[in-house]
Amino acid sequence: MRILHGVTPRLFLLSPASCTGLRAKLLLRDEARFDLALRLRERVAPLGETFAFLSGLYFRGKLAYATRFARPRGDLSGTLVITPTRGLMPAETPVGLEDLKEFARVDIDPADPLYRRPLERDARCLRRLGGEAAEVVLLGSVATGKYVDLLVDVFGSRLLFPPDFVGRGDMSRGGLLLRGAREGRELAYVPVIGAVRHGPRPPRLPRRAPRPGD
């Protein structure tokens, strides 16, 4: 996918979903016969769709939002997912059951080289391939050092996040992103460095009329 000349590339990094929860166990059951489980057995299920099933609203919102607003550079994916063992992977990458089992064996912990080294490698590669002008937006919590500290070391002031995330829980962030994607309304971004990362809980999102398929 090519970007228009003169448009700043914008790449999104999506924080990972848990691969050890109840939904993961449901996918891994030998008796599972629903569509996603069957496609995982054939190793044709997209990573983004799989993590959206594991995480629910939060990851679904991140995926929809990044897909709507990413501005990729050349053939570089604009929607990249942080994984426990494989660094950054495009959301459209097909995965299978063995991939999920591998992810489940490693914690998202910077002290664990199985997690840290692939992410450092891919972040440096992304910085080089994305070019110095590319904006890198983290869609995930900036209140934890699980991935923020490592990414800041690589991208510096080019690592951005939506300040509207501050004070919100996962479900609120997911709803905010999903609504933005549906309405075509992109959030503002600021550099992680120097930003306020903790704050009071903001007011709840106003209710909206349900749409067909909600």
C-alpha cells in the first residue's frame, strides 16, 4: 500500500492481548468448532482478529481505529501488534494454535529476553524502514513500563499516544477508539516523553444510538 507524496506516514503499535485467559483456553480446546477456532487450526486466522477475540472490546477498538487511520509507508504495515515472543507483527499476519501456545508461555516483562529482544529488534527495524518523518502511535497503556520504556528508548520523541487515554480503563479506551473509527474522528496525539501519564478518570463517554449489527 502506497502513501501519497508529502503525507506523513503514521504507524500504530497495538498493545497485546492476554493469551492465557478464559477466551484463549476456549480457542485451544480440542472440541472447539466455531469459525475462528477452525481457522486457527488451519493457521489462516489473522493475528488482529485473534487478539480481538481474546481481548474483546479494547483490542477490537484498537484494531478498528488503527485500520481506519494508519498511513503506511511503502509496503510496511501501518497496524502492528506487540506480541510476547515475536516482536512486532502486522495485524493481518496469519497465525495458528501453536503460535498462541508459544505466546502463552512468555510474560510481557522487559526483564524476559524472550519478550524484550524481538521487540527491540523490530522497533529498531521499524524506525529505519519508517523513515525519520514517520509518526509512531502507541495504542496501549502508557502508565506501565511493560512496553513504553523500551519503545521510548528506540523512538524517543517520535513515540506518540492519545492523551485522551489518561485515566481511562481498558473498556473505556476501547469504546473511545471504536467510536472514533466508526465516526471517522481521529484523536489528538502527543509525545509520550514529557506527557502526563496518570490522571483522574474522565467523564463517561456519552451514550450513542445503537447501530445495526451492534
